[in-house]
Amino acid sequence: MYIIENANILKDKQLTTCSLFITNEQIKMVQKCTSHDRLMRMNLDPYIMTPTYVLLSSAIPYKGSFKGLKSYLTEHFLLKGCTTIFTYVKLSYEKELSDKINEMKTALISSPIDFTIGIKIPPKLITPSFMRSCKKYKIPAIFVDLSELDELERIPWGWIREAMFPFNSPLIPIISLPQKKEARMVLSKWKDIMIKEKIPSLYEVMEENDPLPISIQNKLGLYPQKGSLMTGTELSYNLYLKDREIRKVDEGSLFHYHSNRLVVTVHKGKVIRSGDKVLFSPGSGEYVKVRTPSYFSL
């Protein structure tokens, strides 16, 4: 066991200074102060500490060369302090589910960071039998292409809700309409239906390559397994150089506007980025199995 002391952890725009007790690359205890003089210590006072990020990306070049995949993962994830990828595969037919998920899993077997996989479907695939298949394979999220919005009116939502229970993978809207006004109308209609029918869902489009907030990570069943620094979780964190400029900053601003101050990324207790150097360890990433979406009470 060792202690990470004077850790300035950023959460909800607030810095909290505490000590983390580490055993076997896991956080065993979080305390405000310590008096365990015999334990080895690591002082992080010069830094701001955050959990590593979870990012959504639908553009992973998983069918290309390893060199291209390595370059993409390094640039879009490792150098940004992300250690969990959330992606999805596109389906046109129900029978494609298993094959497409396994194809993506196989392609990402060389990933140095963890990943989880959802699916993207047209509304016509929202059927009780398909929802039961998603529950069987523990699909963490179902993205729905809303270019065919009229089909939503014909879906037997009561049966869908029963078929989803108790795993309840959230339905997430995807809108590819060019007109903002039309897109807003579609989202409004989607939200009305989801609330009326009491369907587990998100009411807004998820932003790609942007750290997923805790509320969405929880909906997906990733939190607190990922994206957190609390007792019992893995030791995965980022360190940013601290100064007055970023003492009062939120997590999103830190990610987008202060990336030049990110100096260390640790994934499950191992340093995978130090300064501008990235340790790309093929195959050290794992497929994240979601136990139950929204199981953690926020």
C-alpha cells in the first residue's frame, strides 16, 4: 500500500484536497488527511487531478491497418487523457447484432485502453424480440437514427418497455438533419414520446469526442466503474499542472482549453502518458462489460 497525498481532485467545478490509499492499483480509501507515517507517499500538490475521460467516437478506423488505428487512438484518446472509448456499430437487420459486435471487439483487441460498444439502428428495429437480444448481449446503449421519425408512432412501446426490463439499455437519439429548426422539432417529439411511454433514454444528442458527464456515464452503466476517483474504483487519473488560471475551472474547460497542461495519464495504476510521450501497449485494453445501466444512484 502507498498514499497519494495532497491530491487536488476536480469535481463539479470544485477542488477537493485529500489523500488516496492505493493497494493493487485500486483506491482502497479516500481521506481528508493521513497519519500513516510508515507508508510510502506520493505528493501531488503541484497538480490538479481528474478521473480519466470516457469519450464517444463513431469514427474509429477499426477496419484499416494497425498503424492507422494506433495513430488514431493515440491522437484522439491517449493524448487527451481518455482511457475508455465508447463507440457503436451500425445495424440494418436484427440478425447482424452478434456478428457486428464481435467484429468490433476483435478489431479493438489491440487497443491499449478500455472500450465498450453500443449499436445504431433505424426505428424499424425497435421490436420486442430485438430488445430482448440487446438485453441478452448486454448492449449498453442503443442509438436510434431519427431520420424516420414517423415510425416511432407505430412502435408498441408498452411491449418494448417490458422487453427491455430489467437491463434497460437507454435509447439515444441521433439526428442527421441539416436544418437546426427541424432537428429541434424532432428532438422535442422524441422527448415527448420517451417521457410519455416511460422508456429509458436520453433526450439530447450525445456529443462526440467530448468527455461524457457523470450523469450519462451512469445511464450507460459505466459509472462509477469508469470516470471516478472513489473508494473501490480503479486507479485511473490525469494530472494537470496547477496555477491560478485553472484553479476555478470545470472539467470540460480543462479538457478543451488546457490540454497543454496535461502532463500525466495513469490507467489502472500504470503511466501511459508522461509529458508528450505515450506508452502504447497493444492489447492492454479490455472490453468493459456493463452490469446494469443506471444502477448507481446519483
